[in-house]
Amino acid sequence: MQPKTHPTVAIVGAGISGLRCASILLEQGVSCALFDKSRGFGGRTSTRRKDNWLFDHGTGYFSGTDTDFLKHIKTLRLWQPKGAQPQERLYVGTAGSSELAKNIAAAITAYSPKTLSTHLGTTITKVSPVTTKGWQLFSSEGEAFGPFDLVVMTAPPPQALHLITDVESCITQDLSSLQTYCTWALMLVTDEQMAMPDLVRAPNAEISRIIAEHSKPQRQMLQAGSETSGGLVRQGQYVLQAGRAFSKTHSDATQEEITQLMLSKLDTLYGPIPKILHSQAHRWLHAGIKAPLGKSYLFDRTQGLAAAGDWCIGTTAEDAFISGSNLARAIIDGG
Ligand SMILES: Cc1cc2nc3c(=O)[nH]c(=O)nc-3n(C[C@H](O)[C@H](O)[C@H](O)COP(=O)(O)OP(=O)(O)OC[C@H]3O[C@@H](n4cnc5c(N)ncnc54)[C@H](O)[C@@H]3O)c2cc1C
């Protein structure tokens, strides 16, 4: 593909797959426009902040074997939680999981606005063919962007499909065959730390993971300890992730109902729970894919329409990174 003065590739989604795809395209001189409905980068690797507390309520940590991905995650901090296998290499950001996306974004936003335009807080509602050639994108605010030669969608399959309902393309059949699952996560702060490992996997049928966020490197510094007669007591800070069956059964429950249900499971496992200073449930509607596509991207070369994301090959950030990388290389090679 020849470099052009104006953006030619529109990327919907600034999670790990979209950012990685953009970064390789930009390196090769391809102009990009990047869109995300959120106000920040990272998608499901984003970090929630509340007062002094940080919660990795999506991606809890990064691990992998892909050489390029390892290069990126090794810029973060190695986390060796009690409860992990001794040989495991888990990486976390001191400022939260969103640090990985922010690092990739910092490198790409250094490109001139002519080469990269970034549109955060922009929900794309429709991708439509232009009569002559290429695509236009429309936002929920009624804005139109483009035309672009090529559109890359990195939203989870049901959301990507929604953007191209009126378009005839070979990728729509694959997209419509994919099903996602939802996951509830509970963010919790207690006035004392609970007696449990830093990382607990599948402790029972309802909870699939508990992470003591306070055990991650440099997170303790972000906590305000509470003064007791004996001195400073360290607060406990946790992210509980519900299992798939539990999340499905309670997919329409309220945040308050989920909070109570998950707290009662936690209490049974490691109770009694100390005084709760903060709790908030979050539902990830498209947390992961039930069965991955089995190839690392979708690309309708004739029409200039493509899709990438973790769901192509798995359920991890590494899968998203590989998918975005492979699609970018295919665009460059085949453009
Ligand atoms: C609870 C939970 C725990 C997890 N734990 C781990 C873990 O420990 N380790 C690990 O490696 N992975 C984990 N994952 C998986 C990891 O988060 C994902 O694999 C990875 O973040 C997917 O990246 P992506 O770019 O493919 O998709 P996403 O991160 O979903 O990015 C897609 C982006 O598209 C945007 N978007 C969607 N629709 C539109 C639209 N219409 N207009 C504009 N923008 C749009 C979204 O806002 C989002 O930013 C976890 C996920 C969840 C939910």
C-alpha cells in the first residue's frame, strides 16, 4: 500500500488489537484514523480509578510467549503473587493494566495529525460504502468521517457486525457465527487485608478468579492506610471475577444484587469480610469468545473491510496483539 497524505485506513477500536494494528501500519507509512467510543485507550485492558484505588477490573495481568508481545509486556513490572505457579511470568503496570495500551498509544500519537487522527469518545454506529470507492464512518453524534480505502473493525464480533448490517461482505458470515460470553467483576476495598493468596484461580463454581490488587508492585503506595491503635493497617483491595455460568445466569441482575451475591461467596471462602470501604460491580457484556474464529483476522480484500481482535484466536491480550499484528502485515503485503 502506498503512503498517502490523508488517512486511508480507519480503525474502529483502540484496544490492544487496534493499537497494535495502527502502530505497524504507521511504521510502514500508512495513514490511519483511530476511533474509540471510550475516552481512553485500552478497551478491556483499561483500569478503573476510584479515589486512591486502582482496579484492573478487566485484564488482571499479562503473560505470553510471542516475542514481540513479550518485548512490550516486559516494559511493565514482573508480579510474583502468592498463589501463582513458580514458573509463571505475570506482568502488570504500576499504573494499572491500561499502561500497556498507553505505552503503545504514546508511540503512535507522536505521528503528525496528517498521518494519524485519533477520535476518542466517538461511537461509530455505521460503516457505509461510498458510491465511488471506499468507506465512510458515521458516529452517534451524526458526524461523518472519510472516505477511507479500508476499514478495520476491532470491536467484539456482535458489535462489529452491527456496524455493517447493510454491507454484503464475505466477513459477515464469519462474524455472525461467533458468540461472546459476559463476565461480572467486583471491585472491593476492605479496611484490612483478608487472609488469602494474592491470586486465587477458580476457588469455586461461581468465582473464577480473585486478585489482591494491593499485592501488585507499587500499588500499596497508592493506598491511604487507616490509623488504628496499633498503627497503620493496610487496606485490602481486590478484584473478583465471576465464572461464566454465574455471569450468564445473573447477566441482567443489578450491580447491587451482584455485589451482595459475590460478597456472600467470598465470605464463604475467606470470611469474615472486614469492613467494606468501597464496592462496585461491573458487567463486561462481551468479555470473551465462546469459541475463537481459528484464524488471526478477517480480511475482505476486494471491498477493503477487515476485522481483528482477541476473539480471532483466543481470549487474552496476547491474542489481541497477535491478531492486530497479523492483520496489519496482511494489509501492507497485500495492499
Ligand atoms: C474480566 C476480564 C478479565 C481478563 N483477564 C485477562 C488477563 O488476566 N490476561 C489477559 O491477557 N487477558 C485478559 N482478558 C482479556 C483481554 O482483556 C482481551 O483479550 C483484550 O483486551 C482484547 O483486546 P481487543 O483489542 O481485541 O478488544 P477490546 O479491548 O475489547 O477493544 C475493542 C475496542 O473497541 C471499542 N469499540 C467497540 N465498539 C465501538 C464502536 N461502535 N465505536 C467505537 N469504538 C468501539 C471499545 O471501546 C474497545 O476499546 C480479560 C478480559 C476480561 C473482560
